[in-house]
Amino acid sequence: MELDTLVQSLLDKKRNSPLSARELAVLAAAFRLTMFDVLHDRGTGHWGGASSAAELTTALYFNRMQVNPNDPHWDDRDRFILSKGHASMNLYTILANRGYFPVEDLPGFRKLGSHLQGHPSMKKTPGVDMSTGALGHGLSIGVGMALAARLSGKKFWTYVLSGEGCLNEGQTWEAMMMGAKYRPERLVMMIDFNKVQLDGTMNDIMPLDSLVDKFKAFGWNVAPRAFNGHDTQDILESFTWMDSDGAWPKAVVYDTIKGKGVSFMEGKSAWHGAPIDDKSFAEGRPQLVADLERKEAAL
Amino acid sequence: MSIAMRDAFGAKLAELGNTHPELVVLDADVSSSTKSAIFGKAFPNRFFNCGVAEANMVDVAAGLATCGYHPVVNAFAIFLALKGTDQIRNVLCYNHLPVVVAGAYGGLSDSFDGASHQSITDIAIMRAMPNMEVIVPADSRQAEQALEYALAQSGPVYIRLNRNAMPELPESPDFAQRKVITLRTGTCVTIAANGITTSMAMKAAETLAAEGIDAEVLTIPFVKPLDGAGLAASVRKTGKLLTIEEHTVVGGFGSACTEALAREQLSYRYDAVGIEDCFTETGAYDALLAAYGLSADAIAQRVRNLCR
């Protein structure tokens, strides 16, 4: 889990200030490489959806969210729910590098006795605000957290990151109706819209277009355009939109690519949860290293 | 007769709202039936009508519970236990969250609405879940005690409620001890009753006493954790056990009792009164119960057979 000096310096800098778009891009590339390495080493886990959300979770935890890794249960912290819990390797990589637990724990992913369960467990892993795994729960729980903030007069934000699988589940739409009824402040649903599911493409499995129209019809304040979920500058612009005036709750759709970063894995449903074999690892890793080096050079 | 259990529970919710600022109440568009509307009227800011969407309601409660609140979710028992199962299992129980799951109209008590609304599998489902406690009150006072108990816990509790009024039982001041409650001591046979079947068991015991059959009557509101030692002490004395429940005989209260006794290595004669692995039907409540073997007369006859 060795990170190079530049990445380490960014992690140190984060202790004092939010990171810029270019800095976030470097971190996301480094984290994606870590995810790839651990998933290959362990031979289990979900690469496709972990990779597609790398920039999104990096930007949340290293630019935006008010959290305290030394006090994971701080009452006033912002909340994050990874409703697409199979992207657990993504969340663990972020939390470890954010300081919730040692990065040396990451190779224990999915090992018996490890606190890094197959899907996130709030009872085992510091920094996990809600256990997930079964799809479609996240938004309902987020509505509850945001209502709790209102009741208690707290100002924390609640972010729910969902994928197509969560949107296939009817419960998400129940939660959207309830969100529109009570309109809790500072609740944001973020969609990692990579358009590929486990068995095939979204359009083959369960077409969801137009998501924006659906969310609007359900009474949510939807960002006026889809943002590029791999462009950290664009993600920061989506954060600016979240901060702008407008009705609650808010939803943002991010266009992403499943398996992002490894050309022959991108957009392929086969890489939803397949183990990363040695050959694919050997061919794919240099691409991720090159991407990291490019982004470091652009700093 | 006591007041209807749903009225008692709703009034108790509203009463506890005054002393429990962390108490929030959610309902799934049946608050005028479950009587959680009484709380909603008293504390409109802490009451959430979630519409007919039980799964969402349970998870909204979970979100509130992670932020210091103690939610009580209300809906018909059958719909909470079946439409909210994943949420109760994967969110409430897995994370040991303090949420009270209040299943209204339990058993056959929604009698006229028929089998689609009669909850005969909820206890089996709920007791199978790690971290879940399961309480089936026998009368309105026990329903109030169950709510007070549940709000003092740090994890999830399922309370299976009844719609109707039923005979009032002697008060059980030790309710929160989660023990077997002995209502009548006897030597010939142990009748272990769950929920509203308790009053039937008491009446049956009176009939049997006149015939020289001295029955011990236990009411056991806590299906989980079950007081196996307390039950075993009685059965060890009598050598015979009849369990009674307003639920299928598969996986519910009777199953919990016999599983516990099996581990005590006891040898005893046994019979079970409950819904015999079938669907029930529409009818007036008392007649419906009786049609499925839940009456004092039917229970007395089962005891006679057991003691023969």
C-alpha cells in the first residue's frame, strides 16, 4: 500500500485545507490504483463500481465533507451512505487514506476476522456511517438522517451515493416520494451513473432514462445537467450547485464509466464483480500507473 | 375487559412523548387504525406519516436512530414483517439500532379483512433475526409495559400487538425482567400461553380444575429472549406442556419453547395449539379464533387429551 511522496504530501496537506481539482485528480488516481492492487491480490470484490466512483468519493472526503477521523461518531459530522455497497473497496480506500484506520488494514479486505467486510459494516469499520450491501436502502436511511438533522437543529449534510441497482429497487422511489414530502435540508442523492449493471448494460437490464425527468417528476431539485464524474473540476462545480439556493432535497447525476481506468475493462458488465486475474492485472496496471503519473505531472 | 390494545398503545405512545424527547413515531398510512395518530396529534414535529411504504419507513427510522432518536414504526404486523423484512434484518438488526417495530392487528385480530391481513408468520420471522427481541403482550397493560421496556433498550424490539379489547390479567410488575409469568400454579400440566391466548388458558384452567386437573398457567410475553429456565422449572414439575399461540405452529412461540426445552434434556408430553400450517379466513374475531382451535373449550379439551 505504498503511496508515492507526492500523494503522501497531498494527504498531509488535506489536514489543513480542502484540496483543489488537480490535487483531487491525483489522489483519485492513486486510490484507484490501490483498489486495483487489493482487489487483484484478494481475488474477490467489485472493481467496476469501485472504480467508477473513485473521483466522486475522493472529492467528497478530501474537499467537501466536514468529518473528524479522530472522532468518527462526532454528532455534527456530515454523513455519507454508500448505497451501492458493493463498491466497498472504494470506501475503505478513501477512509483509510483519510485517517480513519491504517492503510495497512486494506490487504485484509474480505479476510476472515478483518474489519473490512465484503460490504460495509458500520459496526466494524471506523468511518462507515451506515452498513449497506442489499441495494436500495441508502436513500431511505439518508432521508431519516436528514430529518434527524432538522429535528435536532443540526446543520450536517447527508450524501447518498446510488447506482443503477439501487434505482432498480422500488424502495428508492418510495424514499424519493418521502423526500419530496418532507423536503429535508442538506440531503443530496448522487448517482454514479455508469449505465452498466451486473448482467449487462442498463438498457439491456432495466432502462432508466431519463433519470433527470424521473427525479423531477418525483419532486426533487435536480441539477440542470449531468456532471462528469471523472472530471474533478466538474465535480467541484456540482458541489457549487449543491450550495446554491434552491429547494431540498437535491439530486445530481454523474456520468461515469464502469471499470474506469483500464481500457479493456471499461463499460463491461463482466467486470462488475469478477476477480482480477493475473493476466488482466499485468495488462491493466500500467494504464493506471500512467494515469496517475499524468495527473501528477499536471499539478 | 380492558380497553382495546391499540387504544392503550396509542395513548401510551403519546404519554411517553412527554418524557422521552428522543421518541419519534412513524406510520404507514394506518395511524388512525394503529392509534399512533394520538402521538401525531400531540407531537406533530416528531411524527412522520410515510405513506403505504413500509420498507422505506423502517429505513427512515434507522436513519433517525443513528442520530440519537428512538423511533417507533407502526403498521399492520403482517406488512411490517413481510414488506419490511429486508430493512428490519439488514439495517435494524445487523446494526443493532434502537427502533421499536410495532406490529398492529397481529394474529387474526384483523378478522374481517381475511387472510391477506392476518399475521400468522410474523413471530417466526422476527425471532429468526439476530439482535431482535420479540414481545407479544397478553393484554393492554402488558402492551404499555412492552413499549416502556422497548424504549429503554439500545437495540431493536418487535412488539406484536392486537387490535381488540381482551380480559384484563393480573398485573405483572416484573414484566421487564423478561421472565415467564406464572398466573396460576398447578401440578398436572403446564399451559404456556402467548399473547391474547392467555385469558383463554386461564378460563380453560378453571374448567379443568373442576374436573380435578390442576393446571399451571404461564404467560410468556417474551418469545425472545425466552426464559427457558423458567419454563423448564414448570415442565420439570408437571411433565406435560401445552403451548398456545395466535400464530402458525411452524417456527413461532411453541417452536421457541420446545427448542429451549430440548436443550434442557427434559422428557415430557407435549401438544401445541396454533394455526395448523394453513391460511385463515374472514369472520368475527372470537368465532374465527374458535374455528382454528383457539378457545377456552378447545384448549381444555387439548389438555384433557394430554393428561389422558
